[in-house]
Amino acid sequence: MYDLEKVVSDIERKNPGQKEFLQACKEVIESVLPVINDNPLYIKNKILERICEPDRIIEFRVCWEDDNGEIQINRGWRVQFNNSLGPYKGGLRFHPSVTLDTLKFLGFEQTFKNSLTTLPLGGGKGGSDFSPKGKSDSEILRFCKAFMSELVNYIGPDTDVPAGDIGVGGREIGYLYGQYLRIKRQNTGVLTGKPHTFGGSLIRPEATGYGAMYFAEEVLKQQGVSIVGKKISISGFGNVAWGAVKKATELGAKVVTISGPDGYIYDEEGINTEEKINYMLYLRSSNQDVVEPYAKKFGAKFVKARKPWEVPVDMAFCCAIQNELNGEDVKELYKNGCKYVIETSNMGCTSEAIAEVKKTGMIFAPGKAVNAGGVAVSGLEMSQNASHIYWRAEEVDSQLKHIMKSIHSQCVQEGTQEDGSVDYIAGANIAGFKKVADAMVAQGY
């Protein structure tokens, strides 16, 4: 029998100073410990100890030349966390905040997220402390070539299939894939999130945001409520936020905020026209990492150096980065009438935020379920590449919606409480864990 405090203490001792990884582990373990203690096979096979340790960590130096001819040096990583269900699958993140701690927590979360999709995908994550902000296309190209030159020997279509993440969009994936082709001379679809002109899937850039809205729609249906007419606040302005705004508008909701490091936009009329939504793509491609130009172009309100959670809404979607929503933010949301917090970024809410949500009685949907749409469509892209076929956007969107409904059903099945309410955190953690754990038991050690 396992004791929660001792398990968490052991993980902390083995991973000193890695607060995000410990936070992710603790959140899952709190849900699954009763399941483990009730299953002698999980205990005998040391599933808990094994599942909290990555299979391997690859760390490397990335040297590249800037436009002034000066050599720059960054660090690169690939954390291959667990491949019991299939090849390692998870994004590459290029951002100054990237550390090994960050990538270990993301790889851990990815393992259970990928399990929930029901696709044959393991969990992994990678990236670099390189920042694309303010860099020229040539500098980004040179960095991507250098990064892939180090990573190339550790990935493959049946081994590890990276994708994009923060700072890694279609341009970066194209540059990385080009270098892979030059070195390996194999057109195997080893990266997902590729431009659709050479093997990428339609709606992949929008997929995480689309999936989040499909999941949220199911949460509302579970409550006997429609998403039509709901007022929504969204943080971030990258691909995830963009996809969420597009699908929310299509489903009849109204998004009134987006945000960036410089502050947030409040558009009372709604970010609901093709011009406004497409302008988000321009903001991201500018590499300036700011949202204020939106306010100047469309006459919306810009609030400098603040978060969007002070705006009265029905639903809040954190779509930017980990731990972006804290306990005080939740209090502000609740005070202003918000009823649903939909965690769309990976571990977008602090532990204090989740505790506060539970205290208020608001409905909370966790990131490992909500944002699984991105990796789901990446898995569909892998299928298209392997079969040398190409699906229409409608086909991909239909399969994505089916997968998100299936994830919601798994959460309801494992998370329904005695009073009939659904604990989506427990539901997602238990459903994701069981499939991985059962595979690990079946495969031995």
C-alpha cells in the first residue's frame, strides 16, 4: 500500500528543485493512488515508481550563427517519457522559459493525454531555451538546422514523432523537417504539424483549440446547457487561442478577450469576424509577442500588463502557458459570474487555482483532457503519412470531434461521484493512467 505523502516526498528527493514536474506528478497521483492500492498487479510491478520516471532524457548543445555572424549557444532536450502505448509523441517548445523541469512535466502529462485519445501514442516532449522573438527567418532557419542535426538520431516514425508547441509553428516544423530530409534522405513523416503542402494534415494548427471547444461543449451538455450565446474569455493569441476563437464563434459563443505578455485585449463586440480572427495569425507571425496592435486596428480596449480574468464572462479558457491562472484569478472570475474554467494550456492552473475552483463550485476541466485535440490530429496526420493518403478538412474535423467526445465519456465514466457530479480531474487522470498501466503490466519490465 502506498502513502501519498511518502510517494510525493520520494519523487521530490529524486527531482530536487523541479517544482513543475512535482506539481504534475502530485496532481495525478492524488487521483490514481486509490486505484493503484486496489490493484495488486500495479503494486507488484512497481507501476507508480516506473511511470514517474522518464525512459530517457536526451540533452544537447545547439550552436548557430546569427545575422551578425556571431555564434550563439542554446540548450536542447528531448524527454522520451513512456512508449508503452506507441512511439513517443509530443511537441517541441522554443521559448526562453524552457527548462528540463518544464519538459519533464510536459512529457509526463503528455503520456496520459495521449492515452485518453485512444490512439497508439506514447508520451514525450522536447525543446530549447531559444527564443524566436525578434529573430529573422534566416536566424530561425539556422537554429532549426542546428537543433535537428543534434536530434535526428533519436527520432523516427516508429520511435519518436515530435510536433510543434509554443514557438514552433508551421515555419519551424518545415525548417526542422527539411534538415531531417537532408540528413536521413527519408520522407517518413517523422514530424507532425507540417504544412499541408508536404504531408501535413488540414486543421492541425487549429486542432487544439477546436478540440477544447468540442470538449467544453460536451461539459455543458452534461449540465443540460448550450454553448450558444456563452461569453468567453481566452488567454494567449497563438495557434491554440486562434483555433479556440474560430470554433467558439462557429458554435455560437462569443469570445471577448485574447492576451499576450504585454497585456490583454477586451473586444466587447466579440472576436467574431474573419478579419479579426485572421489578424491573430498576423500577430503571431510578426515574432513580436504582443497583442496591443489588435486594439489599434479594431478599436478594442487594451489593458497593459494585466490578465483577462477580470472581465465578466460565462467561461474562461486559459490557452497560453503553464500556471497562468492562480487562486486570486479564480476568485475574480467567480466574483464576475464565471461558471466554467476550461484549462486549455498544459497545467495552465496552479494548485491553488484548482483548489479555489473546487471551493467555489465552478466546473473545472483539466488540460490533459481539454487540449488533447492537438495530439489527436497529429496522430491522424501520422496515419495519413503512413498510408500515403490525404483527408479533407471535414473528415479530420469529424474524427477530432469523435475523439473529444470519447475523451469526455471516459472522464464521466471514471469521474462520476456518488452525488452524480463529475470530477473531471479524477476522471481524466484515472482513465489515462489505467490504459498506460495495463500496457506496462502486460509488457513486463
